[in-house]
Amino acid sequence: MIKEPKQQEEVNVDEMINKLVANGHTALDALDSYNQEQIDHIVHQMAMAALDKHMELAQLAVEETGRGVVEDKAVKNIYASEYIWHSIKHDKTVGIIKDDKERQLITVAEPLGVIAGITPVTNPTSTTIFKSLIAVKTRNPIIFAFHPQAQKSSVAAAKILLDAAVKAGAPENIIQWIDAPSLEATTELINNDGVASVLATGGPGMVKAAYSTGKPALGVGPGNGPVYIEKTANIKRAVNDILLSKTFDNGMICASENSAVIEDSIYDETMAEFKAHNAFVVAKKDHKALRDAMFDPKRGGVKGPIPGMSAYNIAKLAGISVPKDTKILIAEINEVGKQELLSAEKLSPVLSVYRAKTQEKAFELCDALLHFGGLGHTAAIQSEDDDVILKFGIKMKASRVIVNTPSALGGIGNMYNEMIPSLTLGTGSWGKNSISHNVSSFDLINVKTIAKRRNNMQWVKLPRVYFEKTSVRYLEDMPNVKKVMIITGPSMVKYGYADIVINELKRRPNGNEMQYEIFSDIEPDPSTDTVERGLKQIREFEPDTIIALGGGSPLDAAKNMWLFYEHPESSFFGAKQKFLDIRKRTYKFGTANKAKFVAIPTTSGTGSEVTPFAVITDSKTHVKYPLADYALTPDVAIVDSQFIETVPKRTIAYSGLDVLSHATESYVSALASDYTRPWSLQAAKLVFDNLEASYNGDAHAKEEMHNASTLAGMAFGNAFLGINHSVAHKLGGEFNLAHGLCIAITYPHIVKYNSTEPQKFQAWPKYEYFRANKDYADLARYVGVQGNTDEELINGLIDKFVKLAHAVGVNLSLKGNGVKKADFDKAIENGLPALAYEDQCTTANPKEPLIDDLKQIMIDDFDGKGIETK
């Protein structure tokens, strides 16, 4: 009676696995006829589909597992789509991949066969995305055995990938999974004769089982990585890096720093820096309580609930009272090994710290930590001494030696260094793995990599800019212009501004032969439907030049029409996708070859004439999307102040305050540089000096505001923006309010928020430590604010902004501009803050916001808390 159900269960499992494997072989046979172009198209569509659902999958993973941070899992999902696709998209993986004529060697790529994929509870959706992409890229069908505690979210990710793959032409069973997860089912899968290889990410037991199957297996070992903070280290950057790394998804990336070994001469200064950023040092008397709460004494590893738990909750579990904003817990210890379990891998925002009197002692401690559960994985060093860095890298038995970088993000590769991006990190023979590098190709050699931090290459990209009053006369001499499409709004035609452009075109030597058409049906906040209507006319006319005349709406709509005219195969779905690095974005447009694009702004606000941005509203969802691609940068910008002489006062106010936000956000942006900051400063000063006079009709002030708008556009077009725009985009779309008004309402709250100590640090290599408070203070000084401290200067900047807004008739609350409380509450509960987090502008903000932070900002925006409620 007891054995019969078990026997039946074994038969069912066996039948289920055999069916999955048989389906996999059917897909494998079909894939034999696919070429590289077909495979690349399929993988690209998979990456796009996963990217589109990155936030939804992140929320599912946290809801199901109770581990980690939604926002960080969202970044992991983007990384697994964007960085992995960018890394593998040009790899030749089908047929002949190398033909060496001189040596007569031809290299041919063949798939391994059906792959078994094992995924962890810690990174369920991102690992599923990563393994699916690299499997399909190499024409290997994959069958997943998901972690039982993450089955729902993992299946959701796999379904998204499978549906996209099949829609793009892949065989139906290219991605499969075990519907009823169990240890027995996983064991049957990895040992099935029809499975060619195992991709194993999980606990040591499962990885060991994968290697015991007698077939090629790519598994990864545990990590207990130390970081050595050497006496020459940049302490601010080192502490920033470690806090960023340990709080990213609450420390669940296995490459994160588990222990910090700090040299004696800088120990006190380093610890003081940790404490200044809300790290909590656990008293010696509480070490046992912390140890008992975190570790299973029999296994020696952390207890099940600990990975991904916040520092505050871990402390609460241990009965230790800490502030709620505590980022990490620090335990100062001096032993390594089973007698001190706090020295083991923690997979959480808990850091053990050692004081090393000498460099020799520091090396000894780091080596001991690696030998206590971290051999072959990752070690890190913070130092400015290249000789020490090299010596450390050679000495440590770690496959990744991460230099001056957050170890978690450095270890997975390509965000802070040039290592292969991956979510499966080999540990070599030291960690009983078959590979010692970041998994991306299939080989069995150990590779040690010493990876130094690098700053992302940046550049300044601008159109040719013609300015001063009557500079529109450039159109008379602009070369190779025969057929012109003018994109504008109805008021530009009504008040004769379109005629000014047409008259200049008629002055050309070929003026009598000049052909032109006008599309003027553009509404405020243009929609994708409007773009389609204009695009139809452009395609029928086939112009060689497109001239966009108007405010931000006509310019942005025209950019989209131009883009889709040049590349009809492009999609709005791809264009709207979020990215972390514009150079690596998953979806890119080609360069223009049919028509030149000329932008003539008639309001002083958007800066669209010099930026790669275009804000467009999805006609189906009514959500505003800030599209960004260098293909959207105009060829020529004509900044002619005669076009702004009759702008309505309300437009002057809203657009002018938008310019100030562009200047401010680009100045404090994580991507700001020595090239962009002067533009930001000058633009901000011009706004404070001229907006009120421009609003009251002063012609010279209007011209100065026009220049300010373009300068700010030049700045944010290269340094990008922040959450002032993320929030404003969503508020404007939801409540049908002018963009500049929403910007103004939000501006004071964003400055207050961004200038305070971040809970989440921004991940950008050039941004070495949090400095937004200093940047705001510097900006305040430049525009004439007086103050003795950063805090006084920042408050002064806010007061100066509020005074200016009121001077141009702007009420700084949603309530004061007609938004009803019931409608606002409904929008908040329906996910408006999450939409703001997903906005492209969020990625360059000087600190990474949490969704709850954005929610509170919106709540403050409603009644103008502290601004209109004084």
C-alpha cells in the first residue's frame, strides 16, 4: 500500500521526462536546417520580449520567493536581455564560423544537443532569460528544471521567451520545462540519455549531481568572496562600491563581497565612511544572536529564508535593534572557518570585516576566506597601486579578480569591465567546476581574468546648430534640397510661421523647382496614431529633406515619422524599450539615408532640436514614452528667436521651467561630464535671469530663453535626465496636464529627494560615489544662491525655483491644477509609480529610486507638500 503510489509516481515522472526529451529532439532535428540569420532573428525577438516584461517578471519573482528587491531584479532582467544579447549578437554559431584560407582550416559550429537547465531560487527569471538566449543562439533546445520555490515566475519567463521564439519561426518545443518540479524529476532529466549537457545553477548538491551524470556539464560553485581595501584605496569609492554591491538585490549575487579585509592605516576612516552611509556595526555581544539567526550550524551555510532578506529584517530576526534605513550589517571579526560562521558566504546585506596590520596579513586573510567556501569564484581589491593589484590577482585562487568595482556587478561582467556578461559564473577546478570563466561558450579550460574597472566611453553628439535671429536663412544655402516635407502644428500655419520657412526655400537657386508639402495635423502630446498619419503622407511624397517646425510636440512627432520613413521595418515596440546604456540597447535603428532632418523650435523648452529624444504617447495605452536613440538626433538645428515672439504666456512659463529641469537634471546626472556641465550651468543661469522678463514680454529675454533651451538640450541630450522627468511623463499622460507644468510641480520634491543619502546607489562606472548634494549646491552657487552649507544652498535653490514659478503664474500642486483626489488615488493604486520607475529617464538619476519613493513623491506633488502647503 505504501510502495504502490511511489511506483506509479516514478513511472509518471519517467514518462514525463521521456516525452520532454523526445520533443526536444524533434526541435533539434528541425533546427539543423536553420541558418545564422534565422537564429539571430529568433534570439533577438526573445531578448526583446523578455526586456518588455522585465518589470512584471521582477515583481513575480519577489512575490513568489519573498527574496530580494523588485527594482534590482528588474535591472537583472534587463541585463539578462540587453547585455547578453549585445554580447552574443555578432557571434557566429551556425555552420562555418571561420574559414582560414592560408592555413586551410574551416571551423564549423554544431549544437551540443538537448540541454537540461537548472535555475536557482535567487535569480529565477533572469537566469531563465540568460540560459534560454545562449541555448537558442547555439541551436540547442533546452528543458528547464526550475526551483520549486520559484516555479511560477520561472515558467512565466520561459513562456514569454518560448512564445517570442515560436512567433519568430522557432520549433514549438525549443524551450520546455518540468510542470511538476521535484528532486526526482530533476534527477531523471539530467541523467536521461537524450540530454547532451547540463547547465546547472543552484546549490552545491545539485551542481555536484550535474557533474556526476557522466556527460558534459557547466555548473558553478559557491562564492565567499573577500575584498581587500588596501591603504591607497579611494575610500569613498570603495565604500560606495561595496554598499552598492551588497544592497543590490539584497546581496544575492554570489560574486558580491562577503568580507572586507581593511588595512590598518585606513581602517578607522573606512569604517567611519561605512557608518556615514547607514551601515550598522553589530556589537560584539550580539554576534552570537546574529550568527544563530543566519546560519544552520549543521550545514554551516545560511538558513533558507536569509538569502535576499534586508539588513533590517535580518537584524529583527536576530533580536537586534537597528534603524529602518540600515543598508547593511557589519560584524567585526578576526577568525575564519567553522568556528566563526560569520566568515562564511552570506548571500545577504551582511558584511564581515577584518583589520589587517600588514599587506601580508591581508593576503593571508583573503586566501583563507576563499578556502572557506569560495575557492575559484571571485575576489576583489580596492587599490590605486597597480603593483599590489597585480600581486593580489596572481596570488588569489579566484577565477575573477575584480578591481575597484562593485564585486557583484563587476563579477557578472561588462557593466564595469570588459569581461563576458553572464549569470552563470564558473569557478574552475578550484571550485570543482569544468570552466573558470563567465559562461557564454562551451569549453573545459580554466581561465583566470584580472578585470580592472573602466569608465564607459562617452561622447558629445550634436547636430549642426545655427542660432541668432533670422538664422532660418540657412535654408537658402543648405545643399541638396529639392523635395521638402514640413511637419508642424496648425498654429504655425495659421500665424504665418510656416510661410517664413517656405519663403526661404523659394530663395534657393532652384526655388522655382522646389517641391514641398505640409503636414500640420499635430496635437499636443502627439500619439502613435498621429505619427502613422504623417508617415503615410511622407512615404507617398518621398522627400529628401524633412523640416520640423514647432514646439516639442511637432518636433518629436516629426522625429518619429523620419525614423520610420528611413526604416519601415522598425517598430514602436522596439523603440520604446528601456535601456541601461544607449550604446548597448537591445533595439537600435539604422542611420538615415533618404532624408536630412532640420529642426526649427518655436518654443523655448524641449531642446528636442539637439537631442536623441522624442516623447510620444502610445495611442492604445495612453502612456507617454521618452524614446531615445542616436538615430533621432537632427542633422541641423535652427535656433531662430523670431519664431518665439508670439508664444502664449502660459507656454512660456511651462516650457521655461522645463528648461530649468533639463539643466538641473543633466547637471546632477550620473552621466554628467566635464563636457556637459558647462551647458547645464549656463542654461540654468539664463533661465533664472530671463524667464520672468520673457513671460512679461521682453524680446531680449525671450531670445536668451531660446538659447537656454538649446543649451539645456545639448546638455541632457548627452548626459540624460532623471526622475523629475520620469514622474512628470506619467503624471502628464495620466491627468492630461502640460508636461512643463508637471515638471514644475515635481521639481522641488525631486531636488529634496535626490540631495539626501540614497538607499540605493546608482550603478554607473564614472559615478564613483554619491555626490548629488554637492552638485546641487554647486549649481545653486552658480545661479546666485547664498549659503554657508550644502543644505542651505539646496534649500535656497528650491526657494528660488518656487519664487520663479509663482512669478510666472504656476501653482505647484496637482490639486491646484484640477486633479481630483479620487482620480489621483486610483492612478497611484493602479501602478503609476511603477510606470515612472520603468521610464527611460530613471536610469541616469543620481540615485536609484525605489517605487515607494516615487509613490511618495507623487503624493507630495498632489497637494504641493511643503511648497504650496506652507
